Amino acid sequence: MEYGKLIGAAYRVALHNWRLWPFGVFAGTGGFGFNFSYDTGGSDDPDYPGDDPIDPDLVIVLVLVALLLVLFGLAMSAISQGALAEGVAAIDRGEERGFRQALRAGLAAFWRTVGLYLLAALVALALVLAVAIPAGGSVLAVFAATDSTAPRVAVAVLAGLAALAALVVLLLPLLLIYQHAVRELVLGGARPVAALRGGWRVFRANLGPSILVFLIQQGLVLAGYAGIAIVAVVVSLPAIVVLVATGGGAAGIVVAAVTALIVLPTVLAAAGAVGTFGHGLWTLGYLRMRSPETRSRA
């Protein structure tokens, strides 16, 4: 596989097919995380907000909103996976794909993609338990056998490092297999179990290329997101300075609002382009790794 040409092809797909960018925003995400924290510390000041009781209704509303956002992210991720896989494959065949065509492809594969998510999550959980149970058991055994601090610390550290190494060895291949499985499901029409098996076959036959595509994709996509973040911060600095200098006055708020209206859509578009590139790189790599028998099923 010529990786330079592969990168160039993925770049051209992302650059010239902006209608796929909305899917690129979600294709690399599995949902959104939220971290709610409350200060329950005491204070002698009766007006200190930390002494106010937490409203249970507010907590319930925040949890429900967070849950809805997570579900929305997961749903959009599943749709976007199918939309981009089919769209990039079609473009690679010389066809055209717009937003509506890609959306239909993503919706058509939605429930099978969700099923593949759940199946991969169960496999990952089984692998984690297979590592965590022996590691935790060895630590508990040593803690029960001796009260000495040195062997306890030594075994805990060694068990933790061994478990971490084992998880990397087990979960990284699963991630690569899953990437192939998504394409098997969308492009080959396979069901979740068959798609995971097909992903394993493609991975096993293309171990080196799969790892290299993963490393290239991760490096370029992370560099792209880092570049977007740096540019966004630099462009936003004047607005931040004005906002601080005016003490949050009307002029500062107006400048900040105008800057946000310019920066946020630009950041989303750029993130969508980078996501489309990253997903497209995997799809194009998969198409070039597939055996003739697998290729004929798409």
C-alpha cells in the first residue's frame, strides 16, 4: 500500500466534499461526557453558596439533559459512521455523494451500527475483566498474606503495570478490528457478528498496514485538531482582551459575541473536515486491504 497516495486521496475527499463535513464532526466520537461537581464545603458566612442545599430537581434535570446529549452523540456517531463509510467508498469509485445520499446510507445502517457498538463494548468488557480479575486477585492475595508495606506496594505496582500493558495489547487490536468491522457492516451489508468476524479477517491478513494506517490517522487527525484549537485561541484573544479590559461591559460582550459567531462555525467546519479526512483515510485503507472475495460483496 502506498501510504502517501492514501493520505492524498483522503485529503482530496475531505477537501472537495464539504457536504460530508457535518458527519465528520460526529464520526470520531462515541458521545459526549459531562462532569458535574458541587461544592458542599462549609463556611461561616451564611450567604456562602456552598451552604445552600442542592435542589434534587435541578440535579435530576441536569442528569437527564446530560443523558439526552450522550444519547444524541451516540446516535449521530452511528449515523455518521455509516454515512461517511458509504460516501467515501462511493467517491472512491468515481461517484458523487451529497449530504442527503450520505444521510440515507447512515440511517439505513443505523441499527446494525448500534448493534456493532454494543457487541464491541461487550467484547471490550470481557477483555477488561479477563485482565482485571487476575490482577486484582493477585493484589488481594498479597494483601491478605502479609502486612508488610514493601511487598504490597511492589505487587500492586507490578500488577497495575502488567494489567495496563495487557489491556493495550488486547484493546488496541479490538479497536482496529472494529474499524474494519464498521466498513464490513456498511459496505458489505453484514450483520454485527458477521461484521466483527469480517473485521478480524481483514485485520489478521493486514496486520502491519492496519497498524500503520491507525498511527498515521491518529497523528494527522490529532495534529489537525491541535492546529484548529491553536488558531481558534489566537483569533479569539483580541475579543478576550477587550472583554477583560471593559470589565464585561456592553462593548466587550458585543465584540465577544461577534467573534464567537465567526469562530464557532469555522471551528465546527474545520473539525468536520478533519473528521471526514480521518474517517475517509480508514475507509480508503480498508478498501485497499480487502481481499478480492471481500471486495466483491460490497
